Amino acid sequence: MDIKTKEDLDNQLKEIDSFSNKRRSEAYVSYAMNNNPYEIDDVIKDHLCTIKVASIKIVVLYGVPSCVYHGVKLKNDGTPYKRNIIERIHQINILEKEE
């Protein structure tokens, strides 16, 4: 590594940051998915609603990665609303998984 100018230094630091951010993102995803007990098509419930999981996203709150589940909101009888209301539930707020 031969850094002679300020521009060379800046380029090298950007490259290091890019690599570091990619590795950090990979670690977050790995941690969140390894601690994710739910799958697509599971029915989960929080204090506000019940959804059928359609997708899973990763968020980082206070430095800890966790999952956010997106899906169609279900009525008490387990059927979706006519308008297909899309809701999301954070992993930390899940009360139960319905069978």
C-alpha cells in the first residue's frame, strides 16, 4: 500500500469504509435471521393486530438487529380484510404465533 497524496489516502479510507459497512450489514442480517423464529406464511399477533407474514425485513434498533414482519392484516376469524390491509409487526412486539 503506497499512499503518497491526500487523494490516495481519501480513496483508501473510502475503500476501507465500504468494506467495513458491507461486513457490518452481513453480520446484522446473519444475527437477525439466526434469531428469527418465524417464517413466511406464519400467523403472528401483537398488541394491535394479527397478520399472515408475507415478507421479513431487518432493522437495527439501538445497535441490535431484529426482524420486522410485513403481511396482510387478519380478522379475528383468521380471514383477511376485503381491502387487504398491509401491516407490520416488530419482532420485539410479538405476543404469540397462532397455529
